Amino acid sequence: MRVLLFVTALLSAIALAPVAMACTAIEHVTESKAEFTLKADDCLWSSDDRYMLYMHKEGTLTLTDKRYPGHAPIWAADTGGTAVPGSTAILKNDGSFVVADPSGKALWKAPVHGSGAAPAAYFIMIAKARVEIYKGTTLSDPNRALVWASEASDQPDKNGECQCHITNTDGSPGKASGEAFGICGLMACRSTCAAKKDYFGDALIGTYNLGAGKCKAF
């Protein structure tokens, strides 16, 4: 009887447990598999688990560096400020990669080279801190060709907050430097912090958060 009650409780706990987000390292589309879709809370990981392309519930698609404090976005699909809850990111076998709202309307489209051709094989992955789409079957395909890659400059600089952190020996973020400076943009923030040292000569790393305010240290 006790065993039965234990099994029943265990099955109930599993049923009530939250569903983990679906994350993979690489995804393919082919003539027989027309599309791959990133739904809310789905993601793509880099092979070293450092970078993540994530489809947010509110409708934004971002690439983040999980090693940096705050997980500041390296790149985001520029939907022109229009984020629609329930939107998805879709890679199709015509080479197109879009963020579409629930009705199917494209809010953003990647400028993929050679898209629109007859159904073909493509794959999408995260490498070198960017999203990459290849025409071809796999990375080992000798005829594979890179047809699009995201860049940090795809999203224009916006006013926000830049923070320099002390890098602890265990890789965890330390206290903020508290030094004020007036720059905008993720790359400028990182390069500025990288050029600084704390009192003990340790390197600093930068976190950039988009916002409506002026650039500042905090």
C-alpha cells in the first residue's frame, strides 16, 4: 500500500512539474521537413552552452551571452518596436527565417542570400556569438554555404545602462566599478570595461541593458 501511495504521489508530481523549455544545438529543414519553429520559451544553444537564441513569450527573439552578468543581448531581431505575444521564429526550406505573429504576419525577416528558391536543405545553429544559417545538410557537408549570420550591429545602439563588473577568479560577477562614463551600445560598453582595471589590477567586464535613460554606470 505504501509503495502504491508513493508511486501515485511521484506520478502526480511529474504531471504537475513545469515543462522544461525545448533547447537544441542545431536544427535542419529539408524537402520533407518544410520548417523549424521556435515557439515561446524554445531556444538554440551553442555547442559550449555559452550563447543562447531565445524566443520570448512577449514576442522578442534575442541572442544572449550567458557568461556575462545580466545576460545582455548580443543581437535581437529588429521588429521595429513591435513585439506581439505568442510570436514564433520560423526557418523554412525556402531559406527564409522570420519572426511571425500568431496570425502568420512577418514582423522581421533575415536577409538570407539565395532565399526563395525551390525547397532545399538548410540548417541553423549558434557559433562565434552569432546565429548562422547554412544551405546544406550538415556541418560535414562539403558543399555547405553560409547564407546569413547575425551581427551585433544589426540592432542599432540605443540609450541604456552600461555597467563594469569585477571578474572574480571563479568567473562570477563582482561589485560594479561605480565609475561614470557616457557611451552607448553593447560593443562600446564591453570594450570600455575591458580597457579598465580594478584596484587590484583585475580585468572588468561590461553589461549593457537597453532602456529609456541615458548611458551611465550603476
